[in-house]
Amino acid sequence: MSVFSPDCKHYAVRFEAMPLMVYRELASHLACVAGVETELEWKKGAHFRYEDSQIEALIVHQSADVDLDQVKRILAHYGTWQYSPLDPSAS
């Protein structure tokens, strides 16, 4: 798991086995924060299993002046999450 970087403005978050409905709820909650936009990344797999999440990750795009504490509180509300930076310069 990577350490959350406030400098990264484009990143993915993943929750272990979170259902589609809850990912959509999370995306709606994050959309309430000024400067945050989200999109769902669908899993690409040959086999569908009802027990597995259909979502690979929630992609987050945020502006430079976003309230990071609010974003972190919302993410933490949904449980333990994994963070992956999408910026080429972030590692």
C-alpha cells in the first residue's frame, strides 16, 4: 500500500471486495467536496463472480485547493483503502 500524497492530484483508491453500489455511494460523497471529480474503473475479467466486486478502483481527480482532510475522512468512513498514484511524477 502506498502512502497517500497530498501532492498527487490524480489517483486510484481500492477497497477489498466493495460492491458496486457502495463505490457509487462513495463517489457521490466525494462529489460533494469542491474540486473533486471521480470515475469508476470497471474490472476486466473473463469470468463473472457475483461475490466479487465489479469495480477495479475509484479514480479521483482533485484540484490543488481541495480539502484533503475532508477527502480522507470520507475515504476512511468506508474502511481500509489502498491508494495508487496515477501521476507519472508521483511514486
